[in-house]
Amino acid sequence: KNDRSPHYGYRFPPEIISYAVWAYHRFCLSFRDVEDLLAERGITVSYEAIRILCQKFGPDYARRLKRRQAGLAMLDLDEVFIRINGQQQYLWRAVDEDGDVIDILVQPRRDQ
């Protein structure tokens, strides 16, 4: 079994690699923007090195970000039976995680 870190053999520690790749994918920055961001923190790395790191480690980070963002879009769907002018109607409400109503639909029949 190989217990080596996937970052083994790279010039920068895993924290810097992770930060560079995360910033590139999370904020859709250019390699040069990430280079400038790291330079502000006293880390000298070329945009070409960032490109190589993003090519190597990027797909995994991007997959994790998408998975996390997909979980943020969860909505609850409420169904309420109401009467309007004596007719039973179905009121559907899409509610986000904060309890705010996103959308409302009223219809005469219950369907999928």
C-alpha cells in the first residue's frame, strides 16, 4: 500500500497547493490572478506552476465543490389543500433552507 500524499514531490506544501487550486476553481480566476493572490501573501509561484497544479489536482477539487454546491440548492416542497370559491385547490410552495418561499403554484388537480 502506498501511504504517500498525492502532494509528495511538489515544491509547495499541500496547504498552498490546495489553496491555489481551490481559489482557481472556486472563484473562476485566471492562473495569473491566482499567482497575484499568492504573491500578496508572500508566496512566489509562477502561473505556469499553478496551471500544472490545477491540471493535476483540479478535477478532484472541482468535483467536491460541485457536490457541495448541489447540496446548497435543496428545497422543500409544501402541499396544502385550500378552497377557492368552493372549489378544492392544491397550493404548492417551494421553500428554501431559511424558510423563505421561492415559488408558489395553485392548481385544481393533484399531479406530479
